[in-house]
Amino acid sequence: MGWDPANIAGEIAKNTVGKLVDVLAGRFLQSETERQKFEIEKTKLLNDFELETMKALQEQEAAFRDSVNVYENPAGLSKWMLNFRASVRPVITYEAAILLNYIIIFGGKIDWENINKIPAQVWAIFLVIFGFWFGGRAWADVRNGKNG
């Protein structure tokens, strides 16, 4: 299911404001017909609230995507410069992978003791690089409900 701000906002509305309204309605609505009409109207209002929240969140996300696209693909840049800018993350990732493998495989043979010699700070750098490169896509897939 994933993290959905619209559902969270709807649940907050139902559990806080909704309970308060239910208490007040229970005191003022006398007939069963009035209570049923009230429940229908309340459900409609809560659904409208969730729908409006979803629309607002989608508009914000679209505006963010547009600003990112303008930043990543500014008008007037040559194709060479766009490709150069796009190559930074992959080049750094490949360099980190090569460096890691060079540390582990030194002199043509695997020396597992070299892994223990790598300082924690270097592991943290590798974690950030690979997490940024691969983790962003994984998080986006989880958020959008994709599996695998």
C-alpha cells in the first residue's frame, strides 16, 4: 500500500474531527432518519476532503517535477553539456565500485582481510554513493506501490 499522505489526512480527519462531530450529532439529532442523513453527509464530506487533499498533493508533485525538469534540462545547453552533466553520478558510482573492488582484490587474488582494513568512513561514503544511486529508485518504486 505504501505511504499515502491523503489517506493519513483522511484518517486524522475521521479520528479527530469525525469523533467530535459524532458526539455532537448524537446529542442534537433525535430521529434515526436524521442520523442516517447525517452519516451520509459526513461520509461524503470526508471523501471530498480526501479527494481534495490528493489533488493538492498531485499538483505539488507535478510542480516539483516540472521544476526538476527545468533544472535538469535548461534551455540553451548543448547536447554535449547535457550529456556531461548527466554522466557525473554514473562516473562517480563506477569509480567507487572500481575502488572497492581494487581494495578487495589486490594483486590478482581475493584477500578478505582487506575488507576488514577499510575504514568505517570509506564504507559510509560507499553506502551514500550506492544508496543515492540505487536507493532513490527503490524508494520511488515503494512509494508508487511497485513490487520488485
